[in-house]
Amino acid sequence: MSNIVAIVGRPNVGKSTLFNRLVKTRQAIVEETSGVTRDRHYGHSDWCGKTFTIIDTGGYVVGSDDIFEEEIRKQVDLAIDEADVIIFVVDGQEGIHVLDEDVATVLRKTKKNVILAVNKTDIPSKYNDASEFYALGLGEIFPFSAMTGTGTGELLDEVIKHLPNDNTEDYSGLPRFAVVGRPNVGKSSMINAFLGTERYIVTDIAGTTRDSNNTRFNAFGMDFILVDTAGLRKKSKVTENIEFYSVMRSIRAIEECDVAALIIDATQGFEAQDMNILRLIEKNKKGLVIVVNKWDLIDKDSNTHLSFEKNIREHTAPFTDYPIIFTSAINRQRTFKVLETLHKVYENRERKIPVRELNDTMLEIINNAPQQTASRGRYIKIKYITQLKSPTPQFIFFCNLPKDIKEPYSRFLENKIRENWNFHGVPIQLFFREK
């Protein structure tokens, strides 16, 4: 997993402004993820070649003083547990607040790296005022302005000094398969079925699994890493602070895996949140296997699985080229088939088509299809195709009028690629360049 930097502090000191600056305005930003978790709380950035995950611990409703202080303390405690580096933001204009002192008391007890960042000190005359924060006993202070960006470079220089070079076990070269889904759909039960042991605690309580757990699977001629994650919930249901971090780890597991097994509860059907998770997998260009668990609990006839499968594919269109497996983790029904399928999808994702074979096949199809009309009566002519040397299947079509390529024609070309080569379970990307 990537390094984690948590931004903590009392409300209204500029935590979210700093967060937005780091994940939105830096050139090295990967993307901000919103909607699956609560808005503006999780994103990626890098500085001087080091990547890290940013967590904003703000955004709480003000209650009574006692409840308010308790919630702040909860946030700080959780950030301490999760983060490699903690940025403690204070307000340089207001000076030391009693809540700043409470947070500092907790941070002084931790062994984590804490950086004291004094916000709203964007002019030199305010630097001297910032010196009062030395009284918090957290060492060097870093004046900056989240609004203007002044001093954020020096702040990030200090952050990356304390980031570990690599905080993951070396599984280089091994495929990574993430087991994801809503809470209580049977993810840990599925992995227990894979491994033939009760490795993880499995209960009927949604959200029992709090961490992403890596397990190496080396048997039956297969060798890969299984990742079990906390269940993904709708953002409206992410009410526990601890669950926020569970969701974050689930998202990171999707981002860092090669193929994701999306577990669906057969008794509940394909729900909106299942769709959200699938789109997240597709957006990150990961391989996909849909696993319909608890199939033993369904009253069915010979057509039940067909109608269930049809319903799923109708909801996920236009991306429908992926395997669907009906299983029961408890009864270990077709669970080994899930592993085999994950491995096959991984091989599909790694597939490289020779340039000559790609062009001979696709250009013949294109030339025999109806010509596509562009603006002013001109015709689109595709001259050459190549597959990029990328971790995911990506193809470049060199043509005369790339800007006139419409979505239906792009879908036609993608479908023809899928008909001729096996990319089952894998999102593919087409790019059009002028030549």
C-alpha cells in the first residue's frame, strides 16, 4: 500500500483547503476520489518522486463542547494509527486555541512523525507571530498559506523526509487479486474457502473486517496475492470514523490490484452500490470477475441464473464482457473456479497482440465496414493500429480525422477487438491520433 499522510487539527484552520491544494493543483496529482467515501477526504499526490495518499480528517457537525472535543480526539487517534506522517494544521491568525493544545497533547505521545504547519502566514510579518506555536512542544514549525500556496513546498519537503521508501512486502511479479464488495456479502468467507482455513474472523456483523489483508496463494500451479478488504458502503452510511478508513483501504486495494473479484449477495441482487464499485474497478482499468455468492440460498429453476446474469449485464452496459460465477462460499461451491477465472482474466489483461496480426485483422474489418463520414463530407480513414506497452490493454488508431471519431464507431472497433482476441473481463482503451 502507498504511504499515508493525514491532515489533522481543529475545525476551520484550513485542513480542507490544504488538502484541495495538494490533490488538485499539483502537477503530479493522480486523482481525487469522491462519492464512494465522504466528499473531499481522500486523494493522491506526489512530491519529488514520492507518492502518497492524503487524508483530510475534517468535516464534522458542531455539537456540544464535550461531544465536539471527543470527535476531534477520535479523529486524531485514528490518524495516528493509520498514517506514516501527520500534518498538524493550526491557525496562525488566531494563535493557539485550547483545542490545539488538546490535539498536541495526544500527538506528543505518539511515535509517528508529526509536522506542525502554521496556516495563514503568507506574509513575512506574520512569521514572528507563528513562533508562539513552539509552545505546543512539537518541534520545528512550518509557516504556510493553504490559500496562496506560500510555504507548501517547504512543508512537502519535510513530509517526504519521513516517508518510508516502501511500506509493503515485496511481491514483485505476482498478480494481485482484490476481493471487494459491500459489507457482509461474504468476502472473507470466500477467501477462507480459497485457502481451506478459517484465516479471517467471519461474523454476520457488517464491517467486521477493518483492514486490507494480503495472503499469498501458492498451490495447484497458481501463485498470486489475495487481498481481502473492508466492505464498501454508500457514503451516507459511512457514519463511524473507523469505517471511513476501512473504505479508504478498500479503494486503495482496487487501485493497486490487477484483477478484482466483485462479490455480490445473491439474496439481495445487484444493487446501486455494487454498480458504484464496478465503475470504480472499470475506471481504474482493472480486470473484473463478478462472483454471485450465497447462490445456495436462492430458490431457482433452470433459467434463474440466466435472468440474474442478464440483469447484471443490462445494468453495467456498455461494459459487459466479463465472467459471472455463481457460488456458495459456505458450501465451497465453484470457489476454485473463481480462482481459475481470476487467473485467466489476469492473463487476458497481460495479452499483447503482434503489430502485424493486429493490423492485418483490424484493417480488413475496417475496410469491409461502411465508411464513416466526418465533417464536410470527408471520410474517416484509419491507416495504422498499434498496442501500447502499458499495464492495461490500450490501442492507438492512427487516422486522418481523429476528432471526428464518434462513440458508436469507437464501440464498434472495441467490439471487433474483443471478438478476435480474448480480453474477457478486461476494460480496454482506444485512442485516436492524427496521421
